[in-house]
Amino acid sequence: MRRIAICCLLLAAALAAQPPTAQLLWPKGAPAALGSAEEDQPSLTPYPAPPGKANGTGVIVCPGGSYAHLAMDKEGHDVAHWLNSLGVAAFVLKYRLGPRYHHPVEWHDAERAIRMVRTRAAEFGVLPGRIGIMGFSAGGHLASTAGTHFDAGDVAAADPIDRASSRPDFLVLCYPVISLAPPYAHQGSRRNLLGDNPDPKLVESLSNELQVTAETPPTFLFHTGNDSTVPVENSVLFYLALRKAGVAAELHVYERGPHGVGLAQTDPALWALSSWPARLADWLRVRGLLDPPAK
């Protein structure tokens, strides 16, 4: 009996450890899809905040990977669990990738994710005015694109999701690609998103430090000074643009640390950098995003 009980406990723990079920952004097929394989079906995996701890804030998480692959664990599911520890609901976005897909497909996937969470806010246990988007590396470029290229929704749309605003309420950008122009562009991300010879006007439009306005959402950024993959100037230029536009922003630049560290919790050599999630939690708290919803 004891052995059976232990097996049941182990099975229950294994089931609890399984990730939530992904939900297709377009259940009947995504627009501009080139097929019906998994890579043609963008999805969102919800991680609800724990009962009794939920504060009504939701964050869509965009893993990085140069717009060619997705770091779904380190920059997706692990981050979702950490957000849950703060009482924040998380939604990990699986967006379509280059070189199979180019802009505006990835941007439309991110827009759809924001509209979907906002439309189904009550179901997901979040407030429609507390929906942010968070991105790492190329996922940071996607998140910053969502934060600088948004609309109020189409009130005449047949699909109720398309009627919702695509503007995120806040941005969290982690060692993000921001510029697609020399000298600070990450060439792999640019090539996978735009192809080999993109229109210069499109490059300018998607160099998001040039697209900041007073309507850009409040933003938290972190980067490392010796990031040899995505230069720190990407975050610095975006931060300066936010300041010029009068948008609330906070930037943390750590002197040392490689690119792609995720939460930076596992390598003892990164003990200083491992403080960045606490700084983000402080920023969310100061902005009232960790407060319980008003009754």
C-alpha cells in the first residue's frame, strides 16, 4: 500500500510539473500560414497565477532566438514560473520564425497574443489594463515592436479578438535587439526577420528606438555592458528615446555577463547579474502591478 501511495504521489507531482496546454492564436488557421505544420501554428501557453496570490497582472513572454528558433525553456517557461511566484499570470508566446516567415508575420502573432489575452482577461484571471509584454534578445525586438506599432483595434471586425487594442500596458525588455540598422543591429535577427536585402524604410520603421512616442508604454530594460552578441547600445538608445518622449523607464546595465542568460539563477559566476529579476520585481511593485486588484 505504501508503495502504491508513493507511486500516486510521484504521478501527481509529474502531472503537476507538466506545462499547461498551448492554445492556438488562430484555431482555424493563422493568416499568411505557409502550411499546417507546428511551425505554421503560433500559440500561447497560459500559466495562471496561483490561487490566492493572483494580482490581476498578466505578461506575455517572447523567448529569443534570432528570429530563427525559440529558447522556450530558459526564456519562456522558466520565466513564466518566476512570474507566477509574484502572483503574475504568464503567457508564453510561440511565434512564427524566419527564414520561413518574415515581417509582418511575427509582429502580427504578438499583436494577436495581446488582443487575445485582453479579450479573454476575465477567463485568464487578469485585468485588461494590466497586460504587459516581455521579450528576450530577438523576443525583445518583437516586444518593443508591439510597444511602438500598435492600434486601438477594429471595432467593425467580425472576430471579437480583433476589436481589442494591441497596445501593451508595459514593456519588459531583456538584452533586447532594438535597432535593425548599423552599427548596432544584430545581423542574424535582421536577416531572419527581413531577408537579405530589406527596404531601407522598413529597416527604419523596425529600428524601434526611432519609433518611440509619448504613447509608448512604460518600460523596464536590462542588459550587460560586455554583451558581444547584441550591443548594449540597443537598450541605451531605447531608454534615451523613452526619456525624450517623457515615458517612464528604468534601465539596468550590468558591467559583466554574456548574452542569453535568462533569469541568470544557475551560474555562480553570474551572482551580480542574478539580481536583475529582483530589480524587475521592484519596478513592478513601484508601479502598483503587484498590488491586488481593487474590489
